[in-house]
Amino acid sequence: MDLTTFLIQCLNSVQYGLLLFLVASGLTLIFGIMGVINLAHGSFYMIGAYMAFTLASLTGNFLVALLLGIVLAVAFGYLLEWGFFSFLYEREHLQQVLMTYGLILVFEELRSILVGDDVHGVAVPSWLAGSIEIGNDMSYPVYRLFISGVCLALAAGMYFMIQKTRLGMMVRAGSTNREMVQSLGINISLLYRLVFAGGVALAVLAGMIAAPVASVYPGMGSSVLILSFVVVVIGGIGSVKGALVAALLIGFVDTFGKVFWQQAAGALVYVLMAVILLWKPEGLFKQGT
């Protein structure tokens, strides 16, 4: 492998890892802070991809579609938490798993009714359709750099919000001791609703920006859900920083695994998880970091 090819694979690894982080960060917030095992989280990624296809077709502008999608995702997450997830906080994990699996079936059936079972594609916006020359005979798509830039900006924003703001302080406190936060006069129900809406919006946004570089197809959230749980476990439950580090590790292991050892590439991610859990059973970082 020459230097140019190695650099392109590194860029692919970072882009894939950051996109995975965007999905997993929402999951780690919901799972780590609210204590809910949400198997339907991968469906939000799928919904985002179909929203990108539908809204881009209706508006003719991908950026407008993104903005509309984020607003709709926040509203959808807020209502979903109010109508379903708010009843799960005191329930056993088995009941959470059963209800969220039921939501997967509902979302898949609604997707089939509303948009059918065909595979769709979303065009890359014309202003992001170019490429950057790397070396003498290779180039890298600008849109993939755009994905990485969006994910990095959101990662920085989440870190600032969680670590440096009053809202973040309340979120961290609520994840540690819900009853104490309530006794201080903080509306923990509203706080959880906002966290859940934000987690849903992150997964939907990931699906929307991934749509132009991947096909939009039924059940596309399943593999993302599994990898997102792997990210949460490796990084540490409830740690956004851990989700970022773990997602980047998985991005490099998966990408270079497919280059050097394609037959075993699918298993390498889980080998990585096993090795890290043997070293640090609680994950790389503590909750709230």
C-alpha cells in the first residue's frame, strides 16, 4: 500500500468512525443517562435516510431538507419520549427490550406503507459534488469531508454542552441521582425528554447525511444498531468522549480490516471489543465524561 492509498483509507476510517459516533452518541445518552435499552435507535438512522430521500425530492435542496429533518426529528423524539419511553424508566430491562423491539416492527411497517420496499439513492448536492486531488492519480470526495466536518462540529458542541453548561450539569446529575435532582426543583421529566429528543435527532441526522453515500433501503438500521451498542460498550456507558474514541477505533479496525484481511473483517470489531473489555470491563471512559 502506497502513501496516497494509506491516506485515503485513513480518511475513510475517520469519516466512517465519526458517522458511527453520531449515531452512537445519541444511544449512549439515552442508554447511559436515562437507563433505557433502546433497540429502536437504529430505526431512527433509517428514518433519517428516508427523510433525506423524501425531503430532498420535495424541496429540491439538500440543505433545506437537512434543516427540516432536524426540526422534525426533535419534535418526533420529544413526542415519542412523552408517549412511550417515559413509562419505561422504572421498568425492567426485559420490558424495555420488548417495547422497543415492537417499535422496530411498527417503524418498518410504516416505512413499507409510506415509501415502499424499493432501494433508493440520494444525490450529492452539487456544491459538494467535487473531489480533492490526493497524489498524482487519486482523489477524495468533498462530500465525505463534509460528513466528517459536521460530525466533528457536533462532537465539539456536545462536549461543550455536557461539560460546560448548566444544562449539561443537570443532565450529568440526573444520570447519577434522579431523585436528588427532582428534590432540587428541576423538572427531570422535561430534562429526560430533551435528552431523548436530542439523541433521536443525532441518529436521524446521521442517516440523512449518510444517505448520499449509501443506498436507502429497508432494515438499514439493524447493522448500525449493533455497532452502536459496541461503541457504547467499548467507550463506556454514558460517556460521549468514550463514544467518540470507540467509534474512531472501530472505523480504523473495520476499514483497514477490509483492506488487509477481508474474510475476517466482520469479526475484528468484536475481537477489539473483547480485548478492551478484558482490560477495562467498564469501558474506556467513565459515565458523564
